[in-house]
Amino acid sequence: MIVEGIPVPKFVERRVSSRSLAAFGLGFLTVFYIVPILFLYWNSLNFGGGGLFSNYERAFSNIYLVTLGRSFYFGALTTVVTLALGYVLAYYIAFRSSREKFLLGLVVLPLWIAYVIRYLGIQLLLFPSSPLVQLLGTDFGILFSTKGVIVGLTTVFLPFAILPIYHALKSIDEDLIDASRTLGATQLRTVRSVILPLSLSGVVAGGIIVFILATGSFLAPAMLGGPSDTMIANVIEQSYSQTFDLGLASSLAVIYTTILLVLLMVFNSYVNLGEVLGEL
Amino acid sequence: MLEVENLTKFYGDLRAVNDLSFRIEEGEFGTLLGPSGCGKSTTLRTIAGLVDPTEGGIYLRGDDVTGQAPNERNIGLVFQDSATFPHMTVEENIEYGLKMSGFDPDEREKQITKYLDLVQISEYRDHRPTELSGGQERRVSIARALAYEPDILLLDEPLTGLDRVLRQDLRNEIKQIQREVEVTTLYVTHDQEEALSMSDKILVLNNGEKQQEGTPTEIYDDPSNRFVANFVGKSTRLPGTVASHDPPQIDTPIGTVPTDTASLDGFDPGSDVEVFLRPEDLSLADAGDGVLRGSVTNVEYLGTYSEVLIDAGEGIQAVLHTSTSADVDIGDEVALTFDPSNVIVLEA
């Protein structure tokens, strides 16, 4: 029996064991995920003249390090802004709204639209010729600047923060909130001392997702940022598609991924992720 | 002292509480007793400030608190499922209310120690509530609700979900603690045994309306209507009509039931009534005697007594509590007698 209620022919049933089902998924991951990453490591090494790690020596030059630093900085900034906005929105949907399903639908709806199109929309909204900019007389310096990148990333990743936070808020026993109030706590104090600590798992989960996605962002800096807002994904893309420097692209990718993993591990040593996310 | 005046609560079109008024004196243990959906929890939550009344007023120690937020009222609420904060230790749970009420650190320490002692969980002070048993968790929530010395302690079915022995232990302890702390208390339950054993005063509610208010004895021995008589305690029930006042008698399908003059007060001869006989007021007699006769359909041994069910004919089932040494078996033909002064007569 694989799926209850659905008859499965005998010859299939014998072949479809849980082991073979697992093998299918694992096989896919091995071919299209693990093997490519191993290729990446292989490519980042230089087997010609000039030393095995010469690609890494080039990657560790100032210009790339600044870009790497900027990527993590933008990622962190996006995470903070997204979490703050996402928490307020999730709180409203979870506790204050009478139309939860509808609002959750609205939150998820933008995920149906490609990032390119959404960034294009923001561009059009902030172009000098847009009615809004004409009306206000300024775009507040958002377009083609760091602000533009952060605005773009925040709008795009907001659902990834709202959903886990909403879920965490919904799983708080409402009696605990009532208990806090009857014990003499104001609404604000209840949010700080009861609701926030008990929804931390959602904040952490959303934060990690947004941080990883935002740090590796490629489109937002390309479409909404200025010349000095380039992020690491842009540099990697340029080095293999424009200068065909596979060695540099691979070593940058390896460095970026390693730093990201190290950051997560450091974070994990402060906040036990297994424990926090286990609550979700 | 708690006063509830003409409290009415609508949820949309549904009337949960209807024009309810009552008063719990300083230090008194009051209970709201009724089946689920009778409005008892809504009433309690309105007193706590968690639900806004549609109409009516709530007064705590003489102050009108009707429009106040829960944190502005000095109340202690014990929830059905404890509602202890899982991210705080037992100590922090209790300290929370003390902090909010403005106790300084020294006083907090004193109160925490005192109330942990009172509910006998001092050894779990540094534990998380999630590490405790259900009974211990209830104790934490009781200590938490009492530590800052509220004007009134509200308990919302706090023994739900605990096993029988633990329920009984905690029941006695809550009563003991209440007497010791002398806190005005309002207890909500659907369990008549809890209500009868703990309360100074019971309010029986049904469909959001007060059915009767009185001491446990008054409620049990002198129910004011059929709902109360049925809800509190078991009875043998006989439909009937008042035959005469002198001698006081009631005609029932299985014969004429003798009663006393007082029980027929307010009933004219010929009016429809329902007769209630409590199981402990019935006793076994020799076959041939008594109005109630029939064959035993079930004998349930309950340790200190046995509950005997008798098919008295005409669809009437008699229930009797007898000593466990009594010699009755299923199928025996028996007769039952009772003291006419114990007959409860209520409007049909």
C-alpha cells in the first residue's frame, strides 16, 4: 500500500518500495545538485600554470572583497527591513483581521509574478516620466541606488518572512495572551514579553530564508541598483558570461557559499537553530 | 466583593448571558455551575475584562470596572489548561504578575517563596512548566494568579483533564488555599460534585439565565425548578398531578405519592407537577409495601455504596443508593419507601 484508497497494480506495488522512492529523489539531487557543486570546486582550482589556488588569489583582491562585503551587508539590511515589515503584517493578519484567508492570498499572490516583471514595475513607477514622480517632483533617490535594491528585495522577499511568522503567531495559545493581560501587562508589554518570544521561531526561519535569498540576489542590483551597488551574484555572472573566466567565477562562488555557511554556523552557536526551528 | 449587575452578552444574534445579576461577598467562594454553553465562561471572561458585555455592569470592591482593560483590573485568573508561559521558568511565571503589579524585587522574592510553598511546588522553582505534570502545572497557574494578591480569584474549570484522584486532591487544596488566603473567589464548573463540595454559594445557570442561587444544601435539597433538580444530583422522577392538600398527595402513573403540606405550597389541586426523589432518601422495603415497586435492572457497586436501578413500570426508572451490604440482585422484585417530607415537588 502506497496511497490509501488508490488501487496499485501488483507489479507496480512490488517495485515501488519506500527505498526506490527515496532513491529517485536522491538520484535527482545527486545529478543536478551535488555533482554540479563538485564541478564548481574542481573548476575553482587551477591545474594549468601559476599555482593550484591562483583563482582564489585573484578572487581575494580588493574589488571582489568589497562586493562580497556589500552582498552580505545588503542581505542583512534587507533581512532587518523585511522582518520588521513582515512581523507587523503577519501580526495584523493573525490577530487583527477578520479576513485572514483573503489577506494570506494577497501575500502569496505576488509570488506568481516573475521577479523581472516586478522589478520592471518598480522601475516604471520611479522613472522620471512616471505620473507619481511627476506629481511628487522626486523619486526620493530610490531608483538606481542602494535604496532601490533594498526596496526591491524587500517587496520580493516579504512573503517569505510573513508566512513563517504568521504560522508561529497562529500557533501561540490565545490563553497565554489573555493570561498576560489579566496578570496586569499592557498590550505592548504582552507583545514584547509573550508574543515576540513565542514567535521567535518564525522570525528566525523567515530571517534565514530572506538573508540567504537576498545575499545571493542577482536581478535587484542589476535592475534597481546603481553602478556601485553590484552584488556578488552579478560579478560571478559577469566573469563567466562576459569574460569567460570560469576559474574566477567558480572560486568566487565557493568563497561566497563558504562565508554564508560559516555565518549560519556562527548564528547557530548563539541561537540553537535545531531547537528554535523544531518548534515550527 | 464582586457585584455583577444585569449582565447581558450577545454574540451576534446569540444571547450567551441574559440579564444576570449576583454578588459574591468579600472572602466568599462562589461557583457558577451549568452545562457547557450556559454562559458561565462568558460571564467569567466578562468579569476578567477579556469580553466586553453588551449591557450591564461589573463592580469590584465597589469600583465600576465595566469598561476597563484586563490589566487595569486587579484580578487573578486560572485557565482551564493552566496557560503557563512555556518560555519562562516557574519562578518567572509567578514573577511576571508581581512585576506588572509593581512589587519591588524584595517583595517579589517574598511572595514567590510564599506562594510556591502554599501550592507545594517549591522544588520546581527553576523548571519550565513544560517539564511538569498536569497537576503541577495547575499549581503553578494558581500560585501565579494569587501571588500579587488580586481583589478576586477567577477559576475557569481548572480541574478539566486531570484524573479523578488528582481532581479530588486539588479540589480540597484549592478550597484550603482559598480559606487560608481569604480571597474572594469565583469558580466556574460543569461538575456538580466540585460545586457542591467547594462553594459557599452556587449559581446554577442555563441558557445564559440564572436558575437558582443558594448554598450547596439549598441547591441540592430545595431545587427551585426542574432544570436544577435534574442537573444537580440524581433523582427518581415521577410526573403527576396534585390530588389533594389534606392529606397532601400527588397522583402519578404508578400510584398515589404521599408528601408534606409545605411541598405543595403554591400548587392548586389538579395542577401538573413533577416529583423528585433523591436516591439516598429511598430505602428498600418488604415487597408489597410502598408506592414504588418493580424489578431491579442494575446494581452498580461504588465502594462506599451501591447504586440500584429499578424498573417501576410506566417508563419510570427509580434510582436508589443503598449500603453495599444490602442483599439485592438483578431481577429481584423490590419495593421502596421514603419519608414524605423528603419529596421534592416542582412545577411540570
